[in-house]
Amino acid sequence: MKVAFLFPGQGSQQPNMLHALPRDAIVNFTLEEASEVLHEDVLHLDTKEALRSTVAVQISLLVASVAMARLLREQGAQPDVVAGHSVGAFGAAVVANVLPFQDAVALVKLRGELMEKAYPTGYGMGVVTGMMANRLQSIIDQVANVNEPVYLANINSINQLTISGSITGIDQVLLAAKKEGARKAELLQVNVPSHCELMNPISLKLAQALGKVAVRKPSIPFASNRTARVFRDAHSIKEELALSVSQPVRWHEATQLFYEMGTRLFVELPPNHVLTDLTIQAFPNARSISVASMGVKSTSILINRERAVEI
């Protein structure tokens, strides 16, 4: 029985997500580390007003997930594999000992700034559930155009998909999807068109920045959200961190890979339970929990108990 740590991406944020973290020494140290890199108190970034910024959202997600992963590991709750959804890949890389945390904070800050600067207004993402990818792609092909581009972005489950592009174009696709019988079709709390070719220039700049950072071979397997393969070398993970912002997330396939590798306990790091809901739906024979819902103490007890049963 393997344990996977799952690191959430943009859309999972909540106001006060950093303030809600346990006030433990390792958590405080993580907050201080981030603040040192940012030259400001990271606790200023999780207000409702601050989280209107893509930069604040992405940094807050990284800090919250890494802080809690560190606390769980300190209590003996270790992952066998890690994966991150979108910007969550940076947290996964930190916990896999590929990327130093302070470098991850600087890179995520740059990532958010580049994305926000490229598309300050008029762009974003939407979610469609209850519809297969080929049908949604057909709707996109019929509705979208050069002036109002829309792209199929993330395949989170077999029938939960996200689209990315101009808000006007997304609204048209969402309306058409509802008419075609989609169970849900709505805008997401994301202000940039992630995971599509509009982000190609961002990937190039991230690759340049990552080229200046020393990375190490992962200490535990790291699953790519872009290729749905396990990476065991630093170079592939560095490439993943640069390219995933401009390419679709194949989350369902990545977690399916973990399941096939023997993962039966999926643990989602704070601040929400978005990834937990997806794994519950996809793998009813596995156990999927959210630290934010269950609490760090109960989560660590469960992981350690499962380990003891396995032994």
C-alpha cells in the first residue's frame, strides 16, 4: 500500500488559508522562509482582497502545502509518491527534494507575475462536468475563434474538464455545453488562461529561470501532471515545471498511474478538498483524504496506522 501526497493548484485557494495552518515550529519556519524570499510577510497574501492576484494565490498554495507536508513528515507520515496539479508541481518538487523551498518560492512568484502581466484582464478558465473530452472539444471547435480563443486545458477526471482562454469565448462555450447537457458549466476562480498555448512565452521564461537553479534527483517518485509519467531524474522535473503552465494537465491519468503502482491512500495537502473529491470518484476502492478536512493529527495517525498494518 503506497501513500501519495497531492499538491493542489489554482482554484483551491481560500481566504486565510495560511492563517489557518497549525502554529507549529516547522510551519512557522516555513512561513519565515517564504517571507525572507518575498521581502514581506507572507501572511499578508491570504486575505480575500490579496487573493484576487494570481501571484498571491500561487505563492499561498505553495507555502500552505509545503508547510503541512513538512509537518506530516516530522510526525512520521511519509509519502511514497508525490504529484502536483498545475502550480502544485512546485510543492511536490520541494517535498521530493528536487527543488529547495526558497528557490520554489522565487520561481512561483515569477510564474505568477509573468502570467498576470501577459493577461491582466479578459482571460481565465472555466470548468465543465458531465461531458466527455471529445464532445467538449467539438463544442470549442464550433464556438471559439481567433479573436476569442478557447482551449481544452485540464482533464481532471473522465467527465470533469477545464477550458482556458478569453472570458467572452469561455462564456460562449459554457453556454453551449449547458445546452448540450453538461451537468455543470461555470467560470473558475482563475484570472489567467493557464495550460494552453497562450502561455508558451511564459514557459520559455520559466525555463530560463529554472536553468539558473540547482536541482537534485528526486528522493521519491514524482508524477508529471503533463505527461502522466513518473519522473526519477532532475532534468525531466525541471522541464515539467517550465512546460506545464502552457500544456494541458492530465490529472486523471497521473493519479491512475499512482493507483496502478499500488497507491491506496491519497492525501491532499491544504487548503481544500478539490483533488480528494476527484480521487474518491475515480478510485472507490482506495482511500482519499484532505488534510484540511481531517486535520493534521488525524491524518498522520491514519498514515502511520496504515503503514503499521502493511508491515
